[in-house]
Amino acid sequence: MKLIIQIPCHNEAQVIAHTIKTLPTSIDGFEKVEYLVVDDGSSDSTSQVAELAGATVIRHEENKGYGSAIQSIIVEAKKKNADILVILDADSQHNPREIPSLVQAINKGSDVVIGSREMQKNTIPSYRRLGQRILSNLTYIVSRRRLSDTESGFRAYSRKAIDTLELKEKGMAISSEIVSDASRKGLKVTEVPISVSYTRDGSTMNPVKHGFGVLRRIMIMISERRPLFFFGLCGGILIVGGILAGVLVVRVLFASQVLNMGTALISMLLITIGVLCIFTGIILNVLVKRIGGSS
């Protein structure tokens, strides 16, 4: 049995050595534990520090995004015939001593195991918890899999998951794409509780910008994978808005005998666009089902 622990990172020279040094050197049931760091185009000495700390390093010449780093990790795990792959963040927020609990869940039959931060929800900043809830609920829409923490970067994957997952996202939305793709392909996704440390904010990007970027990509995934829900909901909202505007026109007409042409035109426009959205969703839903069936 081969276990590979991989760390995606970008400009983490100050903490990557400490993270690697705290990783377990052996885990029961595995002949070999290998460390691998994917340096996503860091401008500092992350690669050199990681190598000196004992990790094998794969370096992107330019910063391609978190999703690209995860894709490189999956590809490398395939090449190395990993039985189990564990991925954790480089910023020391995760506790490497909890890796065996994720591995144990894989050994019990899970294919994708997500370390859920809900066990420490009271210590997580409120803005982070709000963002996690919103993104988890949206991920549920696209994957139909109810999870408490879909954005956690502390995960484990079985060999089946490594060989099966087909990922396209380049950015942070890959966390949601993994859940969606795993659910679509019948992989077993579970969660185990983990602890998390926010002694320093290891994120190198603005959390608001990050959150809205992931939100946008998840909305695109919903429109692509559940078009009837997405366009039907949008169309329904537009139709309701158009009906409300139409009711206002009728009330003004009866009260003052004046036809508000502007509001009437807006009402007709909203209803028309809403109906077109619903029909678009129906057509795209048929196409998605046919493509899915043929594949």
C-alpha cells in the first residue's frame, strides 16, 4: 500500500518547511508514505525550502490557480500508483495528526473524504462560516450531496477516485467540482471532523474576492449541469416580477383611468424573457441528459 501526501502551495516559503516536518513519517498499513509539493508558480523560495525539508516538488512555471495545482496532484498520484492520496493546505491550518482519520475512512469504503471544520465552528471567523454555508448549499444544488463543509482543502482520495475524477476548474471552485463530479460518477463521498487553526490568515487572496469568484464559478456549474433548475428559477423570478408589474398597471388603470405604458412594457418584457428562460432550461436539460447518457 502506498500513501501519498500532497500539498498545493503558492508563496508559502515561510511555513512550508514546518508543515512538511509535522507530516507523519509512517502510518499503519502502508509500506511507504511519500510527500509531494506542487508549487504553483511561487515568486519566493517555496520550491527550494520544500525540497530541503524532504519533499518531492513539482513546479508550475507560472501561477495557474489552485484548481490547476489539484489537477497536477491527481495526475502525479496516478503516475505513482497511489492507493490513497491525502491533500492538505500548506499554511499550517490543518493538523497532520488527523491524517489517519481520513485514511481510515477511505479504508472503510469511502472514495472521497472531506475534513469538515464544523466541529470547530465556534472558533471560525463568522464571515468564513457564512461563506462556507452559502457555498456548501450551492454545491448541494449542483451535486445533490448534502455536506457541511464542501470548501475544506483537507481531503483524502481512494485509488478509484484518483482514476475516475475528471476535473476542469482552474481556480478555487475545484473543491465544489470534485464533490459534483464524484457524485455524478457514483463515488462515495463522506466527511470526518477535523480541527483547524486560524492563528494567522494563510490565504494570500482577499476572502471577499475569493468568495465571489468561487460563487460565480459554482453558478456556472449549476447552469451547465442543472440547466432546468437554473433557468427555470431565473425564468420564474422574472415572470413573477412581470406579473407584479402588470398588477400595478391594472390597479393604476382602474384607479385613475391612465395606462402606464412604461410599466406595461416592462411587465410584458419580464414575462416574455421569463418564458424564454424556462424553455431554454428545458431544451438544455434534454441535451445534458442525452450527452450524459451517450457518455
